[in-house]
Amino acid sequence: MPQIKISFEDFIARLDKEALPTAIELHEYLLDNGCKATYEEKANGGLIGSYKHTKTKKVICNQLLNKKGFVIRIYGENINKYNGFLQDMPQDLVDSIEKATPCRRLVSGGCSPKCRGYDFMIKDKHFQKCRYSCFELFVTQANNQYIKEFVEKELTAREENI
């Protein structure tokens, strides 16, 4: 089954009531700050919303809905500009980063030369993770505000680079 374009309304119709406010708030924030959104249903039945920063033409984050639940994937290209913010990351999010795939380019010289993983510290722990799985964060009531602030920090850093 090919990918099918859907609307934001189609996406949120499948969310549970706890995830709905976070999805809507993040969607509105990103649109209000110059991002363009596209939504589609994947071949496996999962849904993905992608938010592209219009000035840099790069995706800043995805909203994903799959069998595991509601996830925000943040492309933290500028994490070194707000590293202090990462030091206060909730433990469940740190645990998810620990489980993420290591960046083969950083760790062993593998992968595509165009791929840029993330190399950073949280507290005393060194991470070298793949950009596609590193900040794939499950949204919960306890961490949704942190995830939104993370997206805001990344968007602000990108705006400063222009």
C-alpha cells in the first residue's frame, strides 16, 4: 500500500484524548512560526506528520502515531546551542535516548557521509546517536511540556542561524 496524504484532522481523529492537546498545541505553534505541515498514512498503517522549517527547508520534527503510541521525533541539529536545557531532561526521555540506535558514522565510520548523527552529553553520559531515532520521544502527560520546549529551542536556534 502506498503512502496516502491525509489532513491534520484525519491524524488527530486517531489520537487518544490525552495526546490530543499536545498534538494540537505543537501543530499550531509550528504553523504560527513559519513551518509547513504535511501528513500521510504509511504503508504499515502508521501516521506521520512532518513539519518543515520553510526558511531552512529542513524538517524540524515529526508527529508519529504507530502501534506503540504517540511520538514526537525532533531533529535537534542545534542541540549544542541549548545543551543546558538537555541536562534537565526527564528520566523517561533519557532512557529512550539510551535505547536509540547508535550513529554508525560517529561510532564506526559507517553509514552515509551525508548523515550527521548527534554527539552530546546529558549529565555525565556521552551519547552518539542516529539522527532518525535519537530524539524519538513518547509523549506522556509528565513530559509533554518538556518536548514542546525542546521543539521551541530547536526552532529558535534555527532562526538564529539564518
